[in-house]
Amino acid sequence: RVLVRIKDLTLQKADQEVWVRGRIHTSRAKGKQCFLVLRQQQFNIQALVAVGQHASKQMVKFAANITKESIVDVEGVVRKAFQKVGGCTQQDVELHVQRIYVISSAEPRLPLQLDDAVRPEVEGDEDGRATVNQDTRLDNRIIDLRTSTSQAIFCLQSGICQLFRETLIRKGFVEIQTPKIISAASEGGANVFTVSYFKTSAYLAQSPQLYKQMCICADFDKVFCVGPVFRAEDSNTHRHLTEFVGLDIEMAFNYHYHEVVDEIADTLVQIFKGLQERFQTEIQTVGKQFPCEPFKFLEPTLRLEYREGVAMLREAGVEMGDEEDLSTPNEKLLGRLVKEKYDTDFYILDKYPLAVRPFYTMPDPANPKTSNSYDMFMRGEEILSGAQRIHDPQLLTERAKHHGIDLEKIKAYIDSFRFGAPPHAGGGIGLERVTMLYLGLHNVRQTSMFPRDPKRLTP
């Protein structure tokens, strides 16, 4: 017998003898028969154990008493189903069991029921059936990750990383690995985690930016990295984590920083297109529990200047100054306005006020109040913040003083540019946010496998 994946059990396999390993999702005894649903990741199939040539009454009873979530090996024959099997991904066939072996038995009492965990919340509200709240899910994350929805989310998230790498390598970028234990706060701020480092203290990196820029100074021209980023921000919001995965890009340019903006935007567009082409099953699986409009984007990507965005908000009745940063509610409102006007969920906001950007941001040579910086948005929420970096050490020193930053703490950063640095720009993307917003989910903890926030350090 051949070991077969459940997702490959289709009509083409009808009448073949197969061997399947899976989990018992549900079991139901009915007279001399027992109906099992076997599950592998987001795929499942109905299996029938019936008294006959290959199964005794004792075997039927044995199968009916196997606890949910136990891992079993099943040997049997694939048969065409008399009618579509509702509730299973493999609806045209069922498995007629000849032998069944328990490989690993689950405890009879589960901390949560998987059927409850995948039930759309509106359905639970309507009929009074149980749904599982977020803390229960995260406290029992191993069980929650077995749901078809979680399996689909993290398969798609893996696809984002794969497409990110594929696209940038095709564009001539080099992947680098940067230190996560550093000697000074990487962005000169206070939102860092301090760790004991032998006889002194060190910090967990807020960003790989310094090392990306050092690589540009070392003539790598185009670099990217994928790795953990740590932010000691006491933000208990739907989109903040204290540890997340950063997809970071840095690139030297020849004429204008928009060369970098266009390259990053195209990278994201290639990711969106790749997800549409390769992950429709996962998108549809998540959509069953969390219905959402398909993600829309333009090619080339819509780019608006910050002043245009402010003008749109003012037309909608928002009062804000020219040099005021966008609040979260205004970000979301602007996203809705852009969607109504341009029919896109993805856009770039360019030329932010210099006053609201970090010290290392290059001022706009044509307007001292604006900067060569940009954010990118999905469904009205920021997923990338980036800028042209100041590569002149004298100007960088002046801007750091203007921001009141202790120059000793960023000496290594400024010194990086003293031996010739090309003009360059870049940005950092939050992987969990991209996954959340592409799928139209409501909390970044749904797209972080083991989330870390100010209140959660386990599992």
C-alpha cells in the first residue's frame, strides 16, 4: 500500500488501496458502522468502518472509541461517495477502512473543540453555539494551530516569505543576516529591551537598519533580510507585537529615491499576485471563517503625496495641520477614501512632514518642511515605513542634535558614513501585519504563531 496525503484522495484514486495517516477529527457510531473524519492540516475525508469481510463488531467499537485528535494509521480502499460528503474537503470520495492503528492517543478531554474554533463568530452569535475567544486560543495554541483556518493562515504566511525572497533575488538583491544583540538602541529611542551581556548590558535590536546601511556602504548595493524585530512598546492594540518578523529592504540608488520606492512597491505587488495564483485554497479556507472582500491593488501602485492625503481627509471633515502625523483613525479613514476613489487596498503615501520622521530621514531639498520618506498601506493600515537615509555624516549629526539625541549613543551609526556612502533608501515590512491585512483579519495575534505582546510571554 502507498502512503497517500488526504488532499490527493480524489476520484482519480477511486478503487485504489491506500494507507493514510491522520488525526481523528470526529467519530460517529451508527449500528454496525462507524463514520470517522480523518484530518491532515486543512484537508479532511470521511472514513467508514463497517462490519463485514475486513471489520468485526469489535473493530467498529474500537474505532468509535478512539479519542478525538488521536493520530491513526488507516489502511483501506478509496470509494466514490454515493453523494457529496458535506463538511469534508474531499467531497467526492470516502475511505472504506480495512485496518486502523492508533499511533498516538489524545487525552479524552480537550481544552477546546476544533469545530468551535473554526465556527464563524456571527454563526455562533446567532444560534448560541460556542465560539472560542482569543485568550483561550492562545493559551492552547498547539490545538488552535490545528484548525483549518490556522493551517491556511500560516501556509499563506510562509508563501509571503517565499515570494519576498524569490522576487528580491530575481531583482539582484543579496540576503543578509544581522545581529539581534546590539550595544546601543538601534534607532536612538527608549523602546528597547535591555539584556544582561556578561559584565555589561546590551539591547535587542529594534531594527536591522544600521546593518543594512553598513552593507550598502560596503558596496552590496541591494540587500534584504528576514528576521525577528523587538519593540519594547506597551501597546496593547490589534496590530502591535513586542516581537515580530521584519521583512527589511535597503538599496542604493542612482538618481532619485523613488527608484527604491518603486522597487519595494513592485516587490509587494509580486507577492500579492503570487498569493492570488498559488494560495487560492488557503484564501478561501480563511474566508469561510472570516469573510472578507478580495484584496485589490493597482499596477503600478498608486502613490499620493502626504499633502494630497491631508486634503482628502479635510474634505471628509477631518481637522489636522499640514505637519501633523496621521492618527490611527485617520489612517483608516484615508484608506477608505482611497478605496472609494481609486479602488485599491494598497497605496503609497510619500513626502511626509520632516517634523514627524526620525532624525536619519533625508530632508526634501525642494521643501525644508517635508522629507524624502514614505509609508505603504494595506486596507488603511501601515505595513511599511521607509525613507531615504541621510548618508552625509555632518548633516546626520546636525539632525541628531536637532532631535536631542545623545551623539555618543549613535556614534557607531554616524561613523558608518565617514568613508564614503552612496545615496540609499529602504524600509521595513511587518510580516504578521501583511498577512493579517491581506486576509482581512482583525488582530495581528491571529497571524503570529506564538505572539508576544506586553501581556503574553507564553506559550
